Amino acid sequence: MYRVWNFVSNYSLLLISGASIALFWANLHPHSYHNFVEFVIVDNFFIGHAHLDAEGHVHRTLTLHYLINDVLMALFFAIAAKEVWEAVILREGSLRGKKAATPLFATVGGMVGPVSVYLGLAAILGSSTYTAVVDGWAIPTATDIAFSYLVGRIVFGAGHPAVRFLLLLAIADDAAGLVILAIFYPSGELAPEWLLLSVGTAVAVFFFFNWLPRRLDRGKQLRPNSTWIRAKLSFWPYAIAGCISWYGFQQAGVHPALGLLPVIPAIPHADRAFGIFASAEEHLHDLLNEMEHALKVPVEIVLFFFGLVNAGVEFSAISAPTWLVLSGLIIGKPFGVLLFGWVGAYVLKLGLPQGMKTSDLFVIGCVAAIGFTVSLFIASVAFESGPVQDAAKMGALLSFFAAGLSIVAGKVTRVQKVEL
């Protein structure tokens, strides 16, 4: 039993609304839109965009854009990290064992293909274009889980094994995207020693508020220590640890939107996961799931403002980076997933799920070409504000056309829809 429409309406319609308003605003009154996005909340603050003042000292300015993209989007990435963590670590996790082997291999193709197309076409366009856009190579590697899953159900039907294959691929894609953001897109000059603060805080909160109480409760049916911690302290130790970890990421020069990731594994979690679209998830009351439930409304609001401050691109900005991002997604994704999926299934003999055929891999790649949320985010960190960033963002927005392409590909390859 799945709650797809609820999930998409909760997390995606507000995002689309924010993005739509931004597009209209930026094209009708670009000056007021950009003034809104770069509105200074606090100058000379302890968090914010770092730059040097006249005396050569580091000076931070907290703008609305920084608040949304670097601070509040940490909540969105925390939820994504929670799903990836459960898929990898928990019993029956979707990214465990042989069942995930071919989807994981196809995920590699879904990243290699877009990067190859993006950089290959950029090289063909000339050295000046290549130099201008090379930093955006990761933009077309992203897959928007919610939209891709919804389109996948439309194309294949709710009961088709390709839908689960697609979901595994999308989750693995997001995990790889988090790694790419952390490694290849630092937010400033790297100071890795600050990461010790983040890691140390995560280890400390796990030891004192998770592992130690359970250790002391061994053999005690009522679990008095764990119960006291949960009842009296609730999520606060982890919230405080998250703030400290976020600050460590900012100071380390790693993108601070990923700052909550080290704390996620430290939070007490359920013994098993049912999946991000499973209605049973709503009835899990371990602390990690309770925190995710509590973040539902805040993240909805954050995604609205994320769309509002990032999708405001003038249509006149459409240029070479737009077509490079779009080509990477709608050409590189399908053929990359098909090639690597075929190699994994037949050359490495990992196989395909029963009921799936080889052509379904191509259709899955078309569906996975919907980049949107994470593509927009990577575009905002890959390039400085300006024409190249705007053009790349437009490519991410236009990736919605992959939905129509997926439906056509499904018809051409004669996908047999399987409903529950």
C-alpha cells in the first residue's frame, strides 16, 4: 500500500508553486526578484556567505538565499540521508543484498552517461564553452525521487517490478549526489580539521544518549535509562548535535546543507524500514521516524522557498549550459542506465527482477532524467550567480519534459502496465 499522491502533494506541489512564482517574478520584475533573493538579514554574522573585508578578515553575511539553501535545506538533505541510511543498514533495507546489485550498477550508468554527454558536448562546442561550464558536470547526474517515482507509476503501473527498480536507483542516485556535493563542491576554502567537530559531536551524542542507555538497560525489561532519556530529553540532544555539526561543516568549507548527515546514524531508529512511500512508515515511532514526521511541515515550507529563491531564471538566459544539462539528463541518463544495467544483468549475470525486460531499463532511464530539485541545488553551488548559473538552472527546470519522453518511450517499447 503506497501513499504516492500524499507524498508528492506534500513535498512537490509546494516546490513547484515556489518555482513557478519565481519564474514569473524573475521575468516580469527581475530587479525586485534578485533584491529579494539576496536580501541581507544580518551583516557581519557568525553564519553566512564568507568574504574578506577591507582589512583582510573573514566577514560573513547572512542573506535570505544563504538561509534557505545552506541552513534550512539541511533539513531536506537530512530526510534524504535518513532514507539512504535505513536502506543500507536496516534488516530488509532496499539497498542490501543481491536484489540491489543491478539497480546499483545501473545507477553508475545513470551518472557516467550524463557526465559523458555533458562534458563531451561541451568539448565539441569549443574550449571557451568547456572552460565556462566544466564545473557543472554533476548537475545532470541527479534524479528527483518524488517526481520520478510518480511518473514511473504512470508509465509502468503500481505493481510493475520496474517501479521498485526505479526507486532503488533514485535512492542510490541521491546517496551518490550527497557524496559528490561533499567532495567536489566545497563552500569555501577547505579546513578539514573542523570536520572533527562534526564527527566528534555525532559520536558523543550516539555514545551518551543512544548506546550507553541501551547498554545499561541490558536485562531490564522496562529499559529505565532509555525510557528516561526518550521521555525527558526527547530529540534535543540530537538537535543540538545537529547545530554543532552544521557549524563544523560551514567552518570546514564543506557545503553546510549536508551538515546534519553525521548525526543521522546516531539517532535511535527502527529495526526495519518499509520505504519512503509506504503507509506503514507513519506508524513507526522510533525517535528517527518521529523526528522525520515532525519535520514534514517545515520541509514542505522550506521546499517552497527553495523553489522561490532558486528557480527565478529569465527565459533570455537559455543558452549552451541549458542544452548541455538537458542533453545530459534526457540522453545520458537513458542510455547510461540501459548500458550499465544490461552489463550488470547479463555480462555480470546479476539478473533483472522477474517481470522486467531489457527495454524497461531504457524507460527507467528516461524517468530518472527528471532532475529538478537536486539538479537545481547543484547548479546553485557549481556556478557563481550569473548567466551560466541561470542557464544551467533552466536546464534543470526543463528536465520536466523527461516525463513526456518517458510516456512516449513506454508506448514505443510496449510496456505492459501492471496495477496493484
